[in-house]
Amino acid sequence: MKITEYQKDNIVKRITESKTFKNAPTSIALLQYLYNATEKSIHLKESVIDIEFFKSKNAGDRSNPRVRVNVHNLRKKITQFYDTEGADDIWRLHIDKGQYQVSFHKIERSKSILKTLNWSTLMPYALLLVFVIISIKLSIPESKPKMWKPFLSQDSGTHLYIGDHFGVTGKTITKNNGWTRDFSINSSNDFYNFIDKNPNLRDSIRPANYSYSTRMAALSSQKLQSFFQDYNKTFSIRFSTQTSASEIKEGNAIYVGPSKNDNQFLYFFNEANPYFEISNTTLKLHDHPKYKDSIYNLNTSNVSHEYAVVSKYPSGNTEHFVFFSQH
């Protein structure tokens, strides 16, 4: 059943009049503006929002983070609303990361568990492996491995996403200019939120023009390239800090890298896996019909072993194969 215009209006009204949004007039007005523009099929871009909503006279200045920061804060408010007052709502309002259009999705609570039990082969499945080293290339049979068929088919485009790390340039602890990694700053939005809280650093640091990746990126690229070459297939290489959600949806995706860099594949992983959730530095197993709820610390300090999370799941009309590891 499709959602009606009356239902949409009531959902927006319920959110804007909620306790969560009580002291957030900018978020209320911005949500109403984005909803009205979406309903009128207006193509929303950052510059359009800057001019029409914020009445900016310098919309050509692409370094102005105001739109991104305010929409980011709006998404957080909406998430907070559905975690509290709207926890039982069936229809939910979304603003996808990297987008400005408003959409509505229905939560099928009563059927999800039964559907998973009866049609498990159609549901995304997660494989949790505990190893020091992830070995990609095992004993490869002549035919295409079943798990890799979507990535090796003739018509599918495959992209390898390297989990790199966002950085900041400016004065370092040695009082010289250099590149700094802050584990709490993983994107431009995080950086500008940090600057808002520390305005005294506004003129001394800025987002770096380049990121960094660990040895795992090089080793994984080499292993995967060799594996694909055995089947006369290729893939493109992209970096997670320079990739939007819409780009990830373009084709089949393989992600290799950490989870602590707050990359966008964490959202896809949590959305696709009904029993697993990665949050900050933990992996949670919950509501499984056979296994008890458990929490795994992905940032273990034990030097003799570490955790890696491997998962393959459908995403729209494409497939994702993700390899999360903190080393």
C-alpha cells in the first residue's frame, strides 16, 4: 500500500511538533522546506538550498559548509526522534546521506522475523570470521565460486572501495606544518562540527587534500586483482572518503578497510543484516532465533588476535561484499 499525501503531511507535522524538535527552529523550518520542495519535484542542490532557504548571497562559494552541516544535524534529529517518540511508527521519513530529497519508508515489523525464517535463502546473510589474516584466494575451482558470481558476471560493473582515513593539515604537535589523523573526525562534516566547537583553530587547520590507507589496502588490492584476472575480469578502485552513497549504488561493491573510519558501508551493512549491527567499535549480535545476544569489541588490545567482519548481502539491484578489519 502506497503512502498518501495526507499521511506524509501528518508525518512531517508529527516530527516538527515533537519534543525532539522543540528547541530546533532551524531544523523544523529546513525539514518543512525540503519536504515541500520534494513534493513539488524541485531538484535540490546545495547551492539552491543555500540561496532559497538560507538567503545566501554568496552561493558560489563551495567551501561554505552551512547547508551540509544543517542537513547533517537534521538527519541526527530525525534519527533521535525515531529512537524515542517515533519508535513505534510504521511509516518513517528519511533523508539519505549525500541527498536532500525527503522519502518515506514502511517498516514491516510483524512479518520480518517470519519472512526471515521461511525464506532465509532470499535474505542477506552475514559471515563472522575470527582470523588474524583474511585470505581471499583459497582453492579456486575451474567454475566461478558461487559467492563471487555476481561480481564476475559479464554484465555487472564491480568497484573496489579502499577504506582510507580522513585527515587534517596544519600545525602539528611538533609545531610544524603536517598531516594529522583524529579518529573522531572522519569527514568534512565532522571537521566543520569540530571547528564550530573550537573556533580558535579555524585559521590554523583545514581538511587535507589527500587521505591515507594501511598496508591492508595494497595487499587486498593485489590479491583481488589476481583473483579477478583468473576469470579475465577487472574492477575499478575508489576511496571511501571520496565516495557518495549514490556512487556506491552504481554497481557491485567490494569494501576492504576499517570500520572505525565511519565509512558509508557501515550504513549499508546495518541496513542489510537483520541480526548484526556495527556501532562505533563494537559488533552486536541481537534478536537471533538460535544464538544469544552478544557484543564483540573490534578494537581489542590483545596483540595475539583481532576480529574481522566479513559479510555479503544484496543492496538494491547490486551486491556488496565487505571486509572490515581494524589493522
